Amino acid sequence: MAVDGSLDGTGIAAADWSKVRDLLHARGLRWTPQRRALLEVLASTDGHVTGAELVERCRAIDPATIPSTVYRTLDVLEEIGFVSHSHTADGREQFHVLPVVEHGHLECRRCHDSWEIPVDEAAELVTALERGRGFAVDLSHLSILGLCAACRES
Amino acid sequence: MAVDGSLDGTGIAAADWSKVRDLLHARGLRWTPQRRALLEVLASTDGHVTGAELVERCRAIDPATIPSTVYRTLDVLEEIGFVSHSHTADGREQFHVLPVVEHGHLECRRCHDSWEIPVDEAAELVTALERGRGFAVDLSHLSILGLCAACRES
DNA sequence: ATTAATGCAAACGGTTTGCACTACT
DNA sequence: AGTAGTGCAAACCGTTTGCATTAAT
């Protein structure tokens, strides 16, 4: 996989990287090899990963990766709106990239696989809570634990 | 507040304690001062507390309280079905006493207050996920973050 | 007399912090 | 040159573990 957006041939990822680079530069922030590595990792996720997983995957690219650098970069990426975070059922931080649509997460307590819940699937709950209690649900922080179809059968 | 269920005059708490004591004895487990203290704390909660909060409140009763004892007791209380646990939005363990009805939690990201969500309020979501994906929601682990009515106004 | 439960201390895992140094701009 | 970002190490917080000791049965 390409490491520099400007030389990349895969399209989407390259576009995202230069966008991030520009957003950083616009704020006087900098583009470093460590940030590039994290962006590379983020670009190849299916949309949600824990902080610890990101550290691990960055280490695959650069074994010298330091956790604090990853977490600090995640903070700035969250500030510029490139990622957002919620929490898994067992309390670890869960990050997701540029959510095109806001969504929650569904997690199986047995196989620990997880899926996204799009707005429309949670719509009834969200509007019910809003109408009944005036509570504005933060869907991107919604994490539902349960048993997936496959695990229920076996 | 009374410390021994058999001498207690307040009713509910005393009943719960002897029930727990009996459940423990039925399994060859023991009734200790430390467990009594935790039960006293649990009896006076509004239904949900974090593990760390329980440790702190037990210390108010007995300053010599040891965290591991509290957590170990919570484990057995969960085993005998007297409490169950989920996780708060920031990932700490959240315990609740004998849920008469299974329920989730609503937490305000600003004032950090929290409320219970009874089954019926989550019913639509639960059945939608079950029908659409065969996913069995674990309502007692459901924790929704958002902005409460009071905090939205100000 | 059993053996469950405790106190203690140390370790855990994920994340955060302080600080001197490095390297983007 | 200026200062954002890094590497490192140490601290953090809530929770868990191992083990010798205590105490409920």
C-alpha cells in the first residue's frame, strides 16, 4: 500500500490523506510520518476500531510506534472532525473514520464481532426518547450488546 | 441505618439482605461483615452505581474496605442474580440491584446524570434489530449517551 | 476442622501526562 | 528560528490476581 497520498494510485485513501494534511496545515499543525502511518491504518479499517487496535496496527507499519503519539494524533483527528469516538461494551475507546452517516454499534457478546447501526434502524428509539423525555440521543456513541444471529443458533 | 437484617425496622432492605444471606448459604457461601456493608450500600442506591463508587461508599461505612473484596463480592452477587452489570459511557463498570424489569441506561454527556430506560421504551429498537438481523439485544447492557432535556435548554 | 473470604500488595490494560529532544514549517 | 510533535518513562484509574492469613460454617 502506498505511503504518500500524492503518489498513491488507490484513490479514496489518497484523497483522504491530502484532505487531512490540508486541514492540519490550515491550523498550523504538522504532517509527520507517524500521522501518515495512522492515517494509512485508519483508511484501511472497516469503520470502527479500538485505540489499542490502532496502536497495534500502526506497529505493523512501524514497530517503533509509541502509544501516546497515536492517542495524541487521534485527539487532533477528532478535533478536525476526521474521526469520532465512542466506547465498546467493555469500555475501551472505539474510533471511527469520517462517518458519512451517523451510526451506532452492535456488538455480539459471544463472538465479539460488531456491526454498524444506521440512523434509520435506531430512528424509532431516538424519536421515542426525544419525544418522551426531551433526550437527544448521541447515535455515534450508541453501543448495543447482545447475541448475533449466528451465535444464537449454535 | 440498621446493619443487621434481623434487627432492622425499615422493611425492604432487611428482606433483601436475608434473601441474599439465604441464597449465599444455599450455595455454601458465607455471610460476612464486608458483604453486609456492601449490601447496605446497594440497598440505598437508586439502582445504578459504578464499581468505584461502591468501593467509596463502602469506605464510608468501613474505612478499611478493600477494593478487591468489593469486586469479588459483586461477582458472587452477580452469580446469584442479585445484581447485574453493564458499562457507563466512559467505560467503567456499572452495577444495578435486582432489576425487577430489565432496563438500559440513558446518560447525559454534559451533566453526567443518568436514568433508566424501561423495556417498553426500547421495545421498537429491540424488535427491529431482532427482526432485521436476528440480533438479540441485551437490554441490561444498553447504555445511551446524549443530551438531557435540561442541558439542551441551557 | 474445613474451606470460603479477607487483606495486602502487586500487576493488569488501556490511556494520559510531563519533559527534554527532534524535526516539520 | 520557532514551535508542533515525538519518544520515553512514569503515572494514571478502575479492576483483577496470587497468596498467606483470618474467620464463618
